[in-house]
Amino acid sequence: MSHSVGQVAAFAGVTVRTLHHYDEIGLLVPSGRSHAGHRRYEDADLDRLQQILFYRELGFPLDEVAALLDDPGADPMAHLRRQHGLLTDRIERLQRMAAAVEHAMEARKMGIQLTPEEKFEVFGDYDPDEHAAEVEERWGSTEAYAQSQQRTAAYTKEDWKRIKAATDDLDARIAALVASGAAADSTGAMDLAEEHRRQIDEFYYDCSYELHSCIGRMYVDDERFTAHYDAIKPGMALFLRDAILANAARHS
């Protein structure tokens, strides 16, 4: 029994245009044609389409999908085992994310939110929620974001004062090291970078060395972060980035 391109598109939840594209690039060539030259898909074609859509759902690019499916050394059981492993990993990751989001929601329900007056008392003219929408858009789907939301939702004014005091103290010591002319890969600089990572880890979310390196690069790549640190001490953003990268390399 064969199926038209429209039927297959309806079965699979894809567009006819997608199936045409898969045919054109040789990823899914229908087994037959009607007398009028229209595409006709057999059961084996549907099986291949299912495999394609599975790998696409996991984020594989089309060329890698083709390589996986056309590997002469692979067999159907190999594909099933690979898919089972990938699905299991993804399910576990999504379950962890869901749990983190649930905890964040619970924390927000019972957490103590600062009033505008309390925010000014703790942060002065700086509004910590100024870029909240952008942060959620960029990182809202990550475990780190959910973990940070969970922790910070329950912080009191005194908690924030303690965190800000620790942050300001570390910034002052980093600025002093910059002023001393020390190298960013010196032991002192790397030790302060490690303290910076541990503060993030303690106050906001689990911060690996890889993630910390990404944060350090952002301090230079994003002019807003650069302006913040360079206002404390000119050149501090670049120095902190380099110290963070050196510290990550030290612990690799």
C-alpha cells in the first residue's frame, strides 16, 4: 500500500514542502510514482521518515541525519539503541529542568519579594530587575536560570545585603589587583577568579568552569558588562575575563 505526499504529510505532522525538500536533497526519496508522476510513499519510506523526524527533534542537522541513516554498517537495532539512549538522556535532562522550574514556582509563591524601597536600600540606583525580561528570553530554558530563580525568590533584604557586600568586597580586591599591575594569569588573579566562580555557585546557580568561562567572555563581549566593571577600574572587565579563563585552564 502506498500513500500520497499529502497523506504522508498529514500522518507525520509535517508540510508537503518539507517532504518535497527531503526528496530533492536525497534524504527521503519516495519509492514510487503515480501514473501522473506524483510521489507515492511505501511503508519503508514511512519508517525512514520516522527516523528522520526523530533525529531532527533531537537537533541533528539534515546532513548528519543522512549520514546516520545511510551508514552501511548500521542495522535497525543499532538505530533503535542509539535513539533509546538519546531519548533517555533527553528525558532525564527535561525532568531535571521541570523539577527546577517547579521549585522556582513554589519559591516564588512563598518567597519574599523586595519592595521598591528595599531595592533602593540594597542596590541604590541600580535596578536588578531592569534586564529581567532579556535574561528570561536568553536563558529561561536553562537549568541555571531555573536554579537561580528558585534561590533568589526566597532571599530576604538581609540576604541581598550580605550578597551585595560580598560582591562589592570581591570587586574591590580585583580592582586593587588590576591597579597593582599583576598579570591576569597570576596566582592571585586566578584565586580571585575562583572566588568569583564560587560566589555565583553559592548565591545563584551551579557554576562549572566551562560556564564560568562563558560568563567571563560575556563581560567583554557585552558592552554593558564591560562598562560596569570598567567603571570600577578601567580595564577590569578584560582582566577579569582573562583571569577566569586562566583559572578554568588551571582546573582543567
